[in-house]
Amino acid sequence: MQKEYHIHCTRLPDDQIRALFDRLPSPIHRNPLREIYNYRIEDEFMYFVDRGVDPTVAGEAFIYFVEAALRSGAAVTITDAKAR
């Protein structure tokens, strides 16, 4: 079962977004070939979806997104994207 989140925070500067991308583990499970997680960065939030394929890899990526949001210096709120 997939889980979807909105990580509400101040928009990250481009250099912080690049640093985040450099840290992320591969979102592709190789055998069978399936998407582990996906994301989208908007002006007011980051959208993250855990496809339920590999919780360890998705959890690691999610932590990197939360850490990046916390570095923005503003309040961070995480909500269920489906509840929107």
C-alpha cells in the first residue's frame, strides 16, 4: 500500500535541492523492476510517495527530504497528501 505525504516548508534554494538529489538512493527496485518512491518539489511543499515496495530505501529517502526541509529554517509540517 502506498503512502503519500506533503512536507510543508519554505522553498529550498537550488543548491540545497541539488545536494538533496545527490544524497537520494535509487528509486528503482531492480528485481522485479518497480518504483520504490517518487517525489515532486513545489513552491510551498514537497510531495513524497512511498510505493510500499522497499520500506528501507523509501524511509531513507523520506528522511533526506525531511532533513532538507528542516534546513530551510522555517516551520516544517508533514501531512497526509490524500487527506487534502
